[in-house]
Amino acid sequence: VEEVASAVADHLRLLQPQVVLTHGPYGEYGHPDHAAVHRATVAAYELLPAESRPSKLYFYTLGRTGMRWLVRVMPIVGVDPRPAGANRDVNLRDALDKQLPVTTRIDTSSAQPAKRRALACHASQQAGPESFWGALPRWVVRRWQGTEVYHRAVPLFQPGEALERDLFSGVE
């Protein structure tokens, strides 16, 4: 983690982004690589002096509402949410409890074709979601996949604060 964090911190110093996105602590659905990237990115962020850190740090989440819906609908269309994924090693029921609260909802519907092409590059992504999505009406798939949700970690999202629709809102 320290080696990767150091390399990521070097890139942050070079690029000076205003916003950083990374995986959530659980790696969305327990993916160990995603969780490792989370730890390294957070460590890299903290390696930077406070005055040169990006203004915002977000963690990608699947969201509790969306995951709850997914776990309930999967059995209806004949897919068990417990042994999910290409390797049958993903338990979406367990992942539901690990989702961070959604603080930011981004409309990504215009990027759906690019997202589908990117997923097609990963063999491990082919067995789980695609077989499930094929069993649902197309409008449901478009709606679900047309939104990305995040948890804002820095600055800490405050109770009563309005849901963000722009990752750069409030950034100068």
C-alpha cells in the first residue's frame, strides 16, 4: 500500500486535480483490488500537505437503495445474489450492508456506450451483471446504468446538506 500510495501521491502532485475519485473501503462488492486501491488512494491523499490536497475526495458506492433493489429483484429474474460474479465469489447481500451513504448522484447516461465498451474489456465483468441486465426491461437497465453515485469523504458531507449533482460544485 505504501509503495502504491507514494506513486499515486506523485501523480497527484504532478496533475494537481481538484477532485479525486476512488473505490469505497469495501471495494463496492468486496473486490480485494478495489479495496486495496481505496487504501492506497486515501494514503496518497493524506501524504500531501493539507494546503496542496485536492478540494474533494469521493468514494464510489453502489448505494444502499440501489443495492437493496438489486438484491430483491435478482431472485425474481432467476439470479441468486449470493454466489454472483464470474467466479461465483461475490455475495451482494453482504455487500448491501457495506455500502456508504450516497451524497452525490451524477447523470452518466450520455456515457453509457463508452461504459459498455469498457466493461466488455474485462472478462470478469461478463458473467454477473450482463446476464442479470439481460433479464430486465431495457428502460430499467438504462435508468440504473445511467447514474453513478458517490460518497463525499472530503469535505465531510454534513447532515441536512443537499445531494450533490456535480462533483465540482463548490470548487473554485
